[in-house]
Amino acid sequence: MGFADLHIHTTYSWDGTATISAILKYVVEKTDLNVIAITDHDEIIGALRAEQIAHQYGIEVIPGSEVSTAEGHLLALFIREKIPVGMSLVDTVRYVGKLGGLCIAAHPMAAGSPSLSAEAIRSALRHADVAQVLVGIEAINGGLFHQGSNFLATALAASLPVAAVANSDSHILQTIGFGKTEFAGHTAQDLRRALEAHQTRAICTRHATPWLVIPSWLEFFLLKKFGWVRWNPHPMQPMRLGRAKLVI
């Protein structure tokens, strides 16, 4: 069996604090993940860059994005171009489908963030073509502010013909893998088949806590504002803190 975390933010997200190279280094050394997806807010550049260098670290990266639809956030996976912002959920899913991608409802019914309602998801899935692309629900979101809605999301996923997925929604290195999805196989294509077959298992490995997330996020968010980031010059070298471009 393999494990995947399909909701990770880099410094290409306005609120992300970890560079691509630091994420890849951390995943390989500190987690048991086989596959990750980079899903920056309404952006694809970081995901494509991560996919390009992932082989150096021995990890597979699925290019993706957390897309702002009219009804809430949606994870678009296996895509290679930016998805237009603000379209309806149904139109967004269809757009992703034309690109050969798959979609997962991100932190549904979560208060305090743009999240899809249960009715929006149910309504979208009534369209046969949409149901072939909107294949999963984030039953477990490892983020600090979504733990309460995970119970609702888990129940919703169990009531629908979708894959139940767990992700970290990580904006700092330390929470990567707090939510992970188990699937048969070890590769990105194995994961894709499992998602399409709705044969995955959502696992919460650890709960994010305020005293872990907030100090770390604030520290590296402020450092990023002044051009300082943690990055990794080479897979065999340690991470560094220094002035560097986001592209790394």
C-alpha cells in the first residue's frame, strides 16, 4: 500500500511558508509518503516546478491547484495549466476534466474558509460527466481550523459514491503528512486509479495544534515577507535559511 498527501502549499501561495525544495527534502526524510500533490491557491507554477525536480528526491509529485470556485475551494489534480478563478463548481470540474485532471472537494463545510457545501457537492455529482471527474471528498483535513468539520466531511463522503481522502493542507513543513490517503500501489498512476475507483482510506496521523502551527507559520511567513526562506540546495545537503527566490 502507498500513502499520499494531496493538499500542500508552497511559497507560491500567499500564505505558504515552505519552498519546493524544502518540502521535497522534508517529505523524503520525515514522512512515509510515496506521492504528494502541490496545490497552491489558484496557481500552478510551483507545482510544475516541483514535478520537474521531484525525481532528484525519489518522490512523485502530482501537479495541482486549490481552485477558488464560486461555491468554494476545489482541489484540481493532474493538471498542467492554471484553472480560471470564480467559475461555478460544475463548470470548474468540467474544465479540469477537459485537461485530463481529477477533482477533490477541499475541506467541505468548513467554517471560516471558502468551502463547498454538502448540497453543492451533491448537486454537482448529479451530472454524470462531473461525477467522473469530481472523484473525492477531503474527509480529513489536517489543518488547524478544519478539525471540527472533518466529522461532517467524513459522513458526507461515506454517503456518496466518492473516494474518502485525507490531506494535511499544510502551510508549514512540520504538518505535512498529518492527513494522508492510503491506496493500493505506490505510484501517482496507482493513486489515480484508486481515486477513480473510490478505493482509498483517509488516515489522520496527528492533529495540528495552535502551539505547533501558529508560531512556526508566523515566523516563516514574516521571514518570507523580507525575502528569507528555508530551502535545499541539493538532496544530499541540509536545508538552509537564506535569501532566495521562490522558484527553489
